[in-house]
Amino acid sequence: MVITLYCIIFTLSLLLPLGYSLLVRKKQNEPWLFVLYVSVCVVNLGYLLLSLSKTVGFALFANKVAYFGQVFVPLCMFMLISKLSGVVYKKWVKYVLLGVAMVMFALVLTTGHLDWYYKSVELIQEDGASKLVKEYGFLHPVNLVYVLGYLVAILVVIGLSLKRNKGGFNKLACMMFAVVACNIGGWIVEKLVKWNFEFLSASYLMSEFVFFFVYWMLQDYVAKEDIPTPEKTRVIVLDSIPKAEKIERVLSLLPEDKKLTTRQMEMLEGILEGKSYKEIANELNISENTVKWHIGLLYTSLNVSGRDELFMLLK
């Protein structure tokens, strides 16, 4: 029965990346969402292999496979919720977080060689499935700090989003935070209660469905305050100003601690050239909703309400 459940969950986790590619990716491309789906597939593969293990050596290998996916799941959820909350990170921040994830996985790799993470393990059979009984080492609490650290970081990000009053996207971010909190709560309970089934495999799968439907809905949903005010009049005088000078003037409006992302710069160039959302979307091979999303973030950074106000500041 347990092995059958793992097979079903693993099969479903394989179908979600396919559904993402067919229904979401073409209009709402989000790399972190795809990495999340792959990570959960790896986690569930590890759990399935562990339930089928006949030797301690193979069970430890399967456990490491599950951990390899598991260390990336909170990272992916954090990046997805950050984006929904309008928080953008520099590349070095992402590299540091990836490095921390790999260090966390490296601790797990010591299993079977050192007693730092697991002091000892024993393979037992329950309900026709294999299970590892572990005695934790002194470094095992680091995993708890790692997981709870992401929970706190997500709370901070959502708090900043609420402070900025991002409306509808706040609700989405809070809903996804609730999903993450449920996963972490289940993970903690699983550590305290001895079950023969890894309920994280099921909770991860349910979380994937929630993230999938959120991004599927985002294809046709843009919060009202993130839709720039349609221009009613054109400021013809700007046509005589070189584009480079226009961009320089816009960048001078930014606070000292802010910079535009590459995508926001592309949006800015399209706006200054008088292009419509559709024209910008076609040129960059993205959806109009994605264009609206980035233009909304651009206007927030520049502290303007729309195109007209931006042009007035450049006069």
C-alpha cells in the first residue's frame, strides 16, 4: 500500500512539469517554478526508491536523492513568493542561496562516512515498505534552522509587500505562504511522530498544484494597481529628445539605493519609443500580462502613476 502511494505521487509529480510547459510556460515563464517541479520529482523519486530498498547502502543512496531535491524546495518557494511580492534580488544573492543549499546537501552526503548528520541508521520493513530508522547527529539541527530560516525570510518579504500595499498580489503571496507553512509544519510533525509514510511527499505535491494554479491564473490576472494608467495624450515634444538622453533623465529620478532590472530597462525603452504593450510583448516574445507586470514594477520604482506622469517629468 505504501509503495503504491509513492508510485502514484511520483507519477503525478512527473505530470506537473509537463502541464506547466503546455499551459503556463509559454505565457508566464517562471524558471523557479520549473525548478520547484523538478526538485519535488527528485524528492518523490528518493522516497519511492527508499521504500523499495533491500540494503542499508541503497536506502542511504535513496535518502540522499530525496534530500538533494528537498534542499531546493524552500529556496524555490522563497523566490516565487518574493517575485509575487514585488521583491527583486541581485544575482549574487541567488548564488549565495544556491551555495547554502549545496552546503546543506553536503552535510547529508556525510551519512555513511561520518556520524555528524546521522549517528546510526537501521533498515526495517513495515507494511511491505522499507524505512530508515535514524539516530541523529549533532549537525542534524542545522536542517531545522535552514527550513525555519526560509519561513522567516518569506514572512519578512510578505511584510515588506504589505507595507507597499501591493493589493491582489499580497493575497496570492499570503496564500502561498500558508502553503509553505503547512509544509514546514508537516515536516516538523513528521520528525516528532514515527510514521511509515513520508507525508512531505504528498504535501509537496499539493503545494505544486497550488503554485501551478496561481501562475496559471496570473496569465489573465493583473492587479488593478499594477496596470499603468493608459495614456490619453502624447507629449510630442519628447520626440525631439534622443532616446539615450531620455533614459538618462529617467534614471536620474531613481532613489540612490535603487536600480532598474534588465527587464525593466527593456520596458522603459519600449515606453519611451511610444510602443504599446502588445508591441513590446511581441518584440520580447513574452505575454502582455508579463509586460504589464514589469511596467507596474518600473513605475513603482520611479514613483510615478503611469506613462503620462513619466513623460511630464521628462519635459
